[in-house]
Amino acid sequence: KAGVTQTPRYLIKTRGQQVTLSCSPISGHRSVSWYQQTPGQGLQFLFEYFSETQRNKGNFPGRFSGRQFSNSRSEMNVSTLELGDSALYLCASSLGQPRETQYFGPGTRLLVL
Amino acid sequence: AQSVSQHNHHVILSEAASLELGCNYSYGGTVNLFWYVQYPGQHLQLLLKYFSGDPLVKGIKGFEAEFIKSKFSFNLRKPSVQWSDTAEYFCAVSTGATNKLIFGTGTLLAVQP
């Protein structure tokens, strides 16, 4: 079974731009969660989508948004990029029930200049 | 708000030494506990998890963890480490019926041959 894939793997943007990251979950998985990983803040939960609906949300500003498509693929969008948005963005997929193991992708490394 | 503390940020051991990594969480209700590992250049992957039952949980690659409710702890152990255990280890918690993972800051383990 193919694992979680994320595209692109690396991205360089400038302040004020917007960016869209993509995540394809493991086949059959209906839940996709997004996390931001930075050296200072560690791994922080952004949001979770299940069956095309946002089910949980972390404490990030409204510039961070996401969506999920009917095939469970998910996209994350960050508008008006700030230098502090530079991070590794990870997505994780699971079957969707609580306590299910979440499988992580390789991440998208975003650098904001 | 829930939080997870990992007290050891960097640990250096020689091969065959025993390992114990501390993890404490703050939450008064039912928790689901996880240890994830990130080997150099690889994805985050699950080592083990605890939901209920026997508080001593065995995971992959000879790792185990013990849930001590009275101490709000879930320490990771391995009797004899190998050079291949060099990685970053993350403790994580989810609560109730949610998939939202709250991660500790991670412990970087270096095993010297």
C-alpha cells in the first residue's frame, strides 16, 4: 500500500504571497490531519478533515485554511505569508476513528523569504 | 489546555546501554498516549500506543512504555539500544474522541557505536 504523499516537497515563497500544499492519504483513509513543525514550537496541530468536513481545529490564525476532496485528498492554504510561517508542514492520514494510528507523510518544507 | 513535557532534549548513549525517555502530560481526563519516532531522513512513524488495559505496552523494535496514571507519565524504555536507534523521539497525547495529537518537544537520541 502506498504511503501518505505530499507535494511539493520543497517550496520557497516571499512574504505576502499565498501557498497551497497537497496531501494524498493512504488508500481507504478518510481522515487527514495537518501539523506544523518548527524548531521553536515543535509539532503543532493545525486541523483535521474527515469526509470533506473540518472536524478539529488548532490555534492558528485564519490565514491557515484547508479543505478535503471527495477522494480524501486534502489541501492546505496559507495566505499572506509571514517569515514565521517557514516550517515543515506534515500531513497524517488515518481511518478516522478515534485512537486509530495516524500515518505521516514526508512533509513539505516551506521557506518564506 | 493539555500539554506534553519531554524532559530530555538530547540523550547520548553507547550501544547496549539502557534507555528511558521521560514523558509527562497534563490532562485530568481520559487520554490516549503515543510514542512516535523520526529516523534521519524518514517520516514520523508510530512506535507504540496506549489506550486502556495493561499499562505496560510493547511496541516495535524492542521498545516498551509504561503508563503511570498517578504520575501522568508515559515513559519510553529499551533495555539495550543499538546504533540504529539514533533518531528523534516524540511523545504525544490525544484526548477523548479526537484525533488531534499534542506533541512533546521531542528527544534527540544519539547512540554511539
